[in-house]
Amino acid sequence: MNREVTQLLKDPALRKQLESTGLQIAAPMTPEAFAGYVRAESARYAKLLPQLGIRGE
């Protein structure tokens, strides 16, 4: 799926249509890089949310 989506997003007409809805298209990542990104963001928010007084339920 990653390969197909990456290929689709090379189409300038599709990118323009998506961006016209306000979508910001991220740079392509491998599945492994995306998993690392998700882990890093999860760790970041795990520290930030308590500081803001936001509890997860």
C-alpha cells in the first residue's frame, strides 16, 4: 500500500486536488520510518499531555 500511495502522490493533478482541500502532504516514508515517527511522536505526547493537565482515559 505504501508503494501505491507514494506512486499516486506523484501525480500533480491529484496533489493539487488534495491540497485544495487543505491537506498537507508529508514527504514519503518507508513503513519502518513511519513506525519510528509514530513511536517518537507517542513518546513526545506522553510527556507533553501531563504537563498540560490532559489525562488519557
